[in-house]
Amino acid sequence: MQPVSSGSLSVRGNAVNEDRAQVVLCGSSVCGGFVIDGASGLTAAHVSPSDSDAAWFSERLGGLLAAGLAGSGSMSDTEPLSDLVGGALATMHAEFERFEGADAVADEDRPSASLAVFRFADEQLELWSLGDCTTVVTLAGVVPVVIQDESVPRRDLAVVESMVRRARDADVPPRGVRAEFDDRLCANRREKNTPAGYWIADLTGVGVPHAAVEAWPVEQVVSISVMSDGFAAAVEPLRLFGSLGELGEAVASGDAAEILRSIREHEDADPDFVEHPRLKHSDDASVVWVVR
């Protein structure tokens, strides 16, 4: 598809950027794109050659998805996105097992990621989403469509609310009690890929059948924006936009770099999490967009 504009941004929020974001081209046309928001295991085990196992996971998955979307190697451009993702994860699982020390890494300590991948094929825009990456699709004459699994944000919000109450009782800023909630966050993470918890992409691939799958006629699509939760922070907790739909439309209008600058500015102005209670100072922030 020949877009009016397209692009991507991915900026680290901590020591290592564990996100990946890319618009995939076939010649001068856009085949699709993705955002991957990597997460380390509970103990931050590190056996891969990358700066972290989560960074390896996102980088390797991104490479396999880009190849698949472009129709190279053994992956066909007509292959269902679920098969593309599942095949990539199976390849990565075999590779991870060959890393020295991998046999001693428990499942809960292995990397995972939220993922949203889209493709233009057969006159349709296809979307495959697993985890809490946010996708905003603007259709002609329709209110923006927002796709996001709220399982993880809902759990994180409950922890933030408890943290704020604890800080108020202790008469300290929320950041002063943040470390007290590590065990609760770890307990939430242990519910990864369970019916009572949340579904996400990991080396087992068990979350793949639980992805959100959507499609729209290309002729109706005005734009698509996909972002990690670090970029979606412009809505919550920073309240720079009134809704995710508004944020997606602003990205499609070419404002992504300015939005990211504003996100970092507001985070830095609130180092103790008082104005904008949250679990970390800054998160990796990534976004891709295509405008027809």
C-alpha cells in the first residue's frame, strides 16, 4: 500500500530499550508493521548475547516478523498472522535453548512481550494483538477504533492505587513506598499466560490463540497508529490527551516526536510520582503509524 505518510519511533526509558517498532516496506509500499514491548523475567535472568534477554526477545521477534511481513524466507505473505507469530516464537524457543545457561532458567524467568502486528493484504488491513500494546485505527466517518487488552493495565492500576494510599498514610510521596510493592507486581507477573491472569507472547507460544484479531477494508482506513504502554502513558497517567483515540489521531497527524518530548518532560517534572502516580519514572516508548 502506498501511504501518504508512515514512520516509527522507539526511545528507551531505562538502561536498555526492550521495545521494537518498525514499519515494514515491500519496495516503496508498506506491507505492515509492529510494536513489541519486551519484558524481562521475574529475576532478570540474562543468558542471551543482547543487553538483556527481553531486548533479545524483541529484537529477534522483530526481525522474524519483518521478514514474514515482507514475504521473505519460508514465510508467505498470505500466511495467517497467528501462524507467522507462532512460527517466530517456536524458532526463538529453539534458539534460546542453545544459549549457555538457558537450561537453568525457569519459565517465569524467561522473556516475554506485548505485541501488535498489522499487515495490508488482500485489500484488508489485518491486526493481530496480544498484550497491552494499543492500536488506534481511524476509519472514514467513524469514531477511532481502539484495541487494547486491559488485563495488565488494570492490574497495574490497582497496585498504583494501593501505593498512593500507602504513601498518604506514611506522609511520603508515592515513589517513597514504591519498593514495598515489588512482591505484588511479581505475583501479577506469575499469572502470565494463565486463564485467571493475562495472555502475552513468550517462548512457549501458549498465548498465541488468545490474541485479538481484527480486519478492516483498506478503502475505509484513514490511518493506523500502534504504540507501547510507555507511549500510551500520554493518556494515562500523564493526561496529555483525553483519550487513546485522540492520541492515535495526533500521531497520525505527524506529532509523534513532539508527543514523546512532552511525555519525557512531564515525567521529569514529577520525579516523586505525586502529580502522575505510576510504577516507574519512565518506560520505553514506541509508536508506528501509517496514514493513507
